[in-house]
Amino acid sequence: MSIVIFSGTPRTNGRTKMVAQTLQHKWNGTLVDLSKLDLPLFNGEETQGDHPSVQWLLRVVAEADGFIWVSPEYHNGMSGALKNALEFLSGSHFKGKPTLLLAVSGGGKGGINALNQMRTVGRGLYAAVAPGQLIFDPEHFEENRLKPEMEEKLDLLLTEFMADRFLDVKSS
């Protein structure tokens, strides 16, 4: 099973990237690191499809069986970097494919608005968005890694996400 993990942060280091890298190591998934991928600002012009980063993104996503989107919450929404990357894609890339949503919060306000926005965008792309979700707050990390109790919660969510009943959505 090929899983593509979107690290939706434009920061080169940070908690969002830590979560995405943890997922990459657990599943040996393909990481779309938006802090490194040189995507242009989407403008809808077909010539943008010639950009090497856009071509790579299209190829990686076309080969995926499922997705995990990890985004920080900025101003009550998902990151602009993640939204921009998704603009280069279409419903044909996501239709019926399982998609798990995770948010990373700076604290206080939580990350529920980022999750809600990603869920709306996922529906617009015909993704089979998983009902389970997680928010990671600053207190869920220690020494540049997830605390064991939060990693346990993540493992439980991943087990649910990988359950046959959810992945069979694709074949229905």
C-alpha cells in the first residue's frame, strides 16, 4: 500500500514536520515536504504543469493508494502551503482514496478549524476522508518527538485507518 504524507507546513523545522516524519517512518510512506518542494503559487494556467515540482507531485499522488494530510493551524485554517499544493491536484487523484487528517496547534485555540477546512477540501476532491482525526498540541511533544502517550493515540488511529472496512471504500 502506497501512502503519501503531506507535511503542510512551510517551516523547515517544527512540530508539524515531526508528526509527518514520524508517519513516514512508521509506514515508509512518501513524504511531500512543502517546506522543501518548490511549488509555484497556483494560478490555474496550464503551463504550471510543466514545472518540475508540479510534475513530481502529480506523479507521486497518482501512484498513491491513500493519503495523510498534516497541517498546522494558521488563523483558524489549514496552511496556505497545503492548500496551494492541493490546488494543483484534482478529484481524479483523490476519488475514493482513504485520507486521514491531522492538525498541529500552537496551543490555546486547538486545531479543529484546520481539520474542518481540510475535511471540506477533501470532500471537494472526492477523497474518502476518515472519520477519525487527531490534534497535536505543544504539550504532546518532548525533546523533538511525540510523547509516548500521544504516539499510542496516533498508533490507534493509524490502526483504525488501515482497517479493511475503511480501505475497502475504494472498491465499492
